[in-house]
Amino acid sequence: ILHRRFIAATTRRILDRRSMANVLSSYYLFILIIPTAITGMAPWITLNGNTHARLLFVEIHDKLALVLIAFSLVHIGSRAGWMLKTYQRLKLPAS
């Protein structure tokens, strides 16, 4: 990567302005999306004939999706104030 120092400095600057709770909730949400996506695609791609393995992946995917929904709601809820303030700033005045 040619711009490694720029990327590192920009990332550090962005993270310094945010609370650690917000950073961690974003990180956990991202980490949870990966196995949810993999377990959702695995039955379609690799396990065509093995019914039991397919059902196992579907069940794991269902449980991970429920946890993902809970984390997503907490994530959105923790940022609701920022979202509303940003919307108010961007809203065009009525003409």
C-alpha cells in the first residue's frame, strides 16, 4: 500500500474523536457480520447434497442473525442523537 502512513494517520484521527464504546460497538458489529454472511452462503455454495450439514449452517445463521439484529439496534440507538442532529443540519429549509 503506497499511502499506508496517510491511512494510518487518518484512521487514528477519526478514532481519537470517537468514544471507545462507539468504536467497539462498530467493531463487534463488523466482526459479527462476517460469520453471519459465511454461514448464510455456505449452504448454497458448498453443501448441495449434505442435508444435515446444510441444516446446521442454516440454524447457526439464524442464531447469529438474531444476535446481529440486537447489536444493530444497540448500534443505531447509540447514534440516534447524532443522526437526528445531522438530519436537522442537512434538511433544506421549506420554501
